[in-house]
Amino acid sequence: SIVMTQTPKFLLVSAGDRVTITCKASQSVSNDVAWYQQKPGQSPKLLIYYASNRYTGVPDRFTGSGYGTDFTFTISTVQAEDLAVYFCQQDYSSPPTFGGGTKLEIK
Amino acid sequence: EVQLQQSGPELVKPGASVKISCKASGYTFTDYNMHWVKQSHGKSLEWIGYIYPYNGGTGYNQKFKSKATLTVDNSSSTAYMELRSLTSEDSAVYYCASGTWFAYWGQGTLVTVSA
């Protein structure tokens, strides 16, 4: 299985900060990467697919980039409502696999 | 509006089986694979497998092949996952997810395995 190594595991930031999360695949996954947001007590929610495409209704402060093995997820200006755990996921080969998650907390 | 409505929490004894359901609405049930994902407490997400409601075709993560069985009832647009020979390691929240790129998720079903 492809391993998705996500860093950092934890982020403590202030509202208005810029946040970057990275995901490294154990082998090339082309651009078959998605990013999800999971708020406390909720199901995951799709934010980004094919590495850089924003899903319907997702605010433009959320962006993704990358190809091959290295991927980046950015929140340009963090808001209090962005408190959540963020996961990357590859869908290049079966089984689909997820990163370990990044917990974002707001000061 | 697409909705995936899962069955309620389950408390089951070690060694037993449990069958949880996921009722889809708001889209044509047979158009998309239905996936199942496990989330152990405080941990990441693991893909269990999928079923294609159109023809009942399935695919499993090798890790869960002897643990889970996926089925569907197209007449009620409902997907099912049966978990067998349960141990404490199977205590988790289980999600169904559908659509392209797991765009739609159920609310999750908590399964607790305890004597």
C-alpha cells in the first residue's frame, strides 16, 4: 500500500495566519490526491481533489498543489471556523490511503 | 441534496457480528461506488472496501477481507457492512462514503466491542 506521510501532526495558529500542511507519498501518485477537513464530532468533508481542484462551495482561502510524491495544502488566512483535523488521501492505487492527519487549533 | 443516513451506535460482545446500514438519497444509488471507512478513536482513516450497487461488484482492502462483507439492497438504496469475529480492535466509528472522491459521507456509526 502507498503510505501518505503528513506533516505536521499539530498546528497552533492565530486567526489571520497562513497555514501550510504537506503530504509525501511513498511512491508517485500522479495528481490523484484529495484533502479533507474533519471538524470536531463531524464526518470528513472533501475540500480539494486532483491535488489542486477546489470542491463545490469550498472557500478560495483553501488551496492545494503538488504532483508525484509531494503535495501541499494551504489556508491563506485562517479563520476560527477552520478548527479541524485535515487529511490527505491518495486514490492512485488501491487501497486508497490517508495521511495521519493534522490537527489545527486556533489561539 | 445527497444524504447518507447510517444506522445507530452498536454495543456488541467480543466474537459476535454486527451489520450496519447506510441509506442513500438525493442521487441515483447505482451510479456510484459505496465505500466504507474506519476511524479508530483519535486516529486516521482506513479504507475498508467498496461495492458497486449497479452490479454488486466489490473490492476490499486486504487488511479487512476476512473481517467485512459489503452488500446492497437496491430496492431501498441501502448499503450494508457486516463485521464478524469482533475484537476490541474493531471498536471504531465506521463511515459510508460515496460520490467521486468520497464527496459524500454518512454521519458515522460507532461500534463498541465490549463484554
